[in-house]
Amino acid sequence: MAQGVEVSPVQEEEFEELLPLIAAYQGFYEVDDVDNDRNRFFFRRFLAPSEDGLLLAARSEGAVILGYACLYWHFSSLAAQETVLMNDLFVAPEARGKGVGRALIEASAAVARERGAAWLEWATAPDNYTAQRLYDSMTSEKSTWLEYELDV
């Protein structure tokens, strides 16, 4: 784990502090309509305890949130087991390259193990080479599956 960084579930009293990082994550992926009220409503469901997932925050020694991961409880019908999907992983620009992303992935994997999940999974944009360098440096394997989306 990165020195001086603690990762734990986001608490109700710090949820508002997390919202700008969520908006920054959405901005990074060029979301046109970042809406704090919609984010507040949507992401609150992941505050522990939750049947939907979990928000993890990486904090500095001064308790400033440096990054977050949003986990969804997920399933594999092939394995007939629960998995954990790390749907979001974001580190504030000033904290990048300091082990915060790795700490969040390691904490996410620990949560998956605690739940008895078969694996932790995630995806990134094909042009997000910085994130891919981190992911490739870990013991994870790249998926051979292709993802598709259909607007409904």
C-alpha cells in the first residue's frame, strides 16, 4: 500500500467531499452532462452497508480523499458465482504516480475476497494507457472478451 495512504469505505459524513472526484472522473471520460444532484442520488446507494456495492476512498494522512473506487456486486453465470466489478477507479491528478491507484485496487481485491467472490474485474478505455500500465503491472490478466453497448 502507498505510504501514508489509507483505503476504507466512504462514510456518510464524507460523501459530499467525494462528489467532486466523481465529477472529475466523469469529466475525464468526457461525460457531457455531469450532474451533481444525479450523482448524489446514484452513488449514495453504494455507502455501506449496501446490497448494490461499495465506495472505497483512498485518503492521505490528513484525511483528504485522493481517489476512489466504486465496486458493484456482480455475477458470472459461467462460473455461477458472485464477482466484484470495479466500475470506477479515479485518482486525483496531484496524487497520481504515488501508489494510490494500486492501493485502491488492492483494497478492492480484499473486499472481493472477503465477500467470497470468484474474481475482481474492471475495464478501461482503449486509449487510457496510463491506467493500462498500472493494470499490466499487476498480476491480473487482460480479458479476451469484447464489450458492447446498446442504447435503449
